[in-house]
Amino acid sequence: MNQEEFLQQLARELAPLNEEERGRVIDYYREMICDGIENGEDEQKMIESFGKPYDIAAQILAESRSTVQAAIPSEEENTYTAKNPVQSIIIDARQIALEIRPVPSGPVQVHFMPAENDRVSISEQDGIFTFRQTVLYAIFHWHIFFSREQHKIVLDIPESFHGALSASTSNARIGASGLGKLSHVRLESSNGQISLSNFECGTLNAKTSNGAVIIHNLYGSNCTVQTSNGRISAESCTFPDGLTLRTCNSGMFVQSVSSDQYDFASSNGSIRGTVFGDMREYAVRSHTSNGSSTLPPELVYPDQKKSMNVHTSNARIDIRFLQQST
Amino acid sequence: MDTQRKKGVLEICVLALLQREPSYGYRIVRDISPYIEVSESTLYPILRRLEAGDCVSTFSQEHNGRLRKYYRIEPQGKEKVRQFLSEAEEMRRIYQFVEEESK
């Protein structure tokens, strides 16, 4: 973890504190790191010696007398608006669906109607807008489980925003469509579907479990999708530096995707579809057991910079290269 | 040493150190660690508490194009150190007693 990652994570863990208190902690650690580096210490090692951001925050939160502050809804009710310029957006939620949508202009905004057992905090620090929703006590009641499907957090991102987005939830779906151009996008859920379409981003990381991941019409440099027990469908996506799709116990379907580094893996699920490229340029490695494959197990020549790795078991591999029409 | 007691002792060590001159986070850790185990992450809550209790005050000074936060001891902090030292004689007697009885 480098300095910025460490400080960002720490700020995130300290979300229950007010802005001033959080700023003190961040300043303290930033100064520590600067002084350490000036004294010839290794940045990485030093950060490791601090301990995990979660543990540091737990200690500070335990000490702090200020209790969790419920954010004050601004302007209109149940809308939380960033007041400063935002470079990064962090949404940290539990048991609730996330919808991320574009708005032509205006500030970064979160719309959310807290239920009785929801607690919300927002913070803005060094250009990082953090919205955190926690559930005081989890109710696993079918009625509530289903009614919460209607209950969601909506994040409005103005088209002028080109920063990073990190959003996580659990037991619910994440959807994003039509956003402008973002730098890094990291989306994480569990037991929920992730569906993303029509936007551009530098790197994309989407992770869930027991849910499908559907990506459509996305552009960027690098994309990693991970799920388990859920299918993956990728269509019209271009990520030259890498397109990595992983699942297990479920199938995978790709169509009209383009990358120099394909990496598809499943187990007990088929992998099929079409990819753009000239097969001769790719170092191909593939393996399945108990299934047919349209790809050679290994066809590698020296100097090949592009690669395709496809692995599954107990299912077939049916991947075909298409020459991209210009 | 149990944590609560260690925190108390650390507070005194920080205050004692600041009696000489104001200092900053990184140097405080380096100056104290030969005597008592302290890390950057244990120091923060201690400094914060000392500041909140008016035992120390802070000021910023420029260093290499950035601001560094310095901690300066206040009368209340000096009083704490005096108190600790005045208890030392009593503590020594107690230690002696415990040692004698444990032979």
C-alpha cells in the first residue's frame, strides 16, 4: 500500500468522525510518512508498521468521545451534496442496492431515504467524498429483504467528473450506466448482480459472489471481473491492457470484446463467444477437462506480446477470433 | 504492562520529553522508543488526549516546504509530571515491599 492508498483507506475507516478530527489523523500520518521518508525509511515498510487502517481507526474511534454523527441532509431532504470539488467518490453501504447514474451538471450527490435502522455519514476530505451507510442491526426477514429491493442509494455523477469511484454494498445489486469518463472504478457487492454499461474508465474492477456480472459497451485500459456461482456476460467491451473474467460454477459469454490480454477462467461452466483479434498474434493457452475446446491447449511463439488464457473444467470452451471491422 | 497503565505511563514520558523543548510526532516516537515500546499508531491517541486536556498545545512550523505540527508542554502538563514524580517515592516503597514479600 502506498501513502495515498493508506491515507484514503484510513480516511474511509474514520468516516464516523467529524471532518476536523479526521483531518487531524490524516495530517498526523501524512507528516509521519514525510518525516520517515526524509530520514531514509522505506515508505512501504513504514506504512506496514503503522498497522491496518481498520485497526488504527478502531483505536481512535474507541477513544473519541464524539459519537457517530448522523449527516444533516442538505438543501432538500434525503439528498447529500458534495460542497467541495470532488476527485474521488467512495460509497460504502450494506444490504442496499446502488444505482449510479449520470447528470449533465451540478455537484456529486447521493439520494437516499434512510430506513429506521440505517445510519448515514458523509465526509469530504482532500477531494474525497465519502458516503457511508451502515445498518444498525441486520434483519433477515423475507418481507424486508424484498421490500429493500425498492430501497436504494442513488449516486448522481456529473458529466464533468473524471475521477475515481469506489462503491461497495452487500446482498444487493449495483448498476451503473451512461457515466462520462472516469479514472478508476471499483465496484463490489456480494450476493448481488452487477450490471454496467456505456461508460469509459481507466481501470475497472467489479467483484461479487452468487450474482451475475453483465458488462456492456465499456471502454478503458484494464478490466477485471470476478464472481462465483454467477454468470459473466461481456459485450462490446474494449480494454487493451487486459480483460480478465473469473467465475466458477457458472458460464461465461463474451461477444465483440477487444483486448491484447484475454484471461477467462471458470470451473464447471462453459466459456464461449467471440473476441476481436488476429489469433496468430496471441500466445494461446487453454484447458478444460471433460469438455471440447475450439482453442489449442498451447500455441505460443516467441515475441508474441498478446495473450489469451482460457481455463475451465467439466464444460466446453468455444471461443472464436473475429477480425475487427474498421 | 496492562494497556491502561501503559497509556498513563506513555503520557508522562511524552510530557517529560516535551519539557526540554517542543517536538513533533516522528521525533517523539524515536526519542521515547528506546525506553518504552511506542508506535506511531499508539502515540496519536495520546497526543490527542494531552491536547484535549490542555496538557500540551500545538503550533505549526514550516519544514521543507510543508507544515510540521509541534507539541509544546503547558503548565497543566508540567503539573502532571510533578505529580508523577512525587508518587515515585511511594511507588518505590511499594515495589520494595512486594519484592521483600515475594522472596
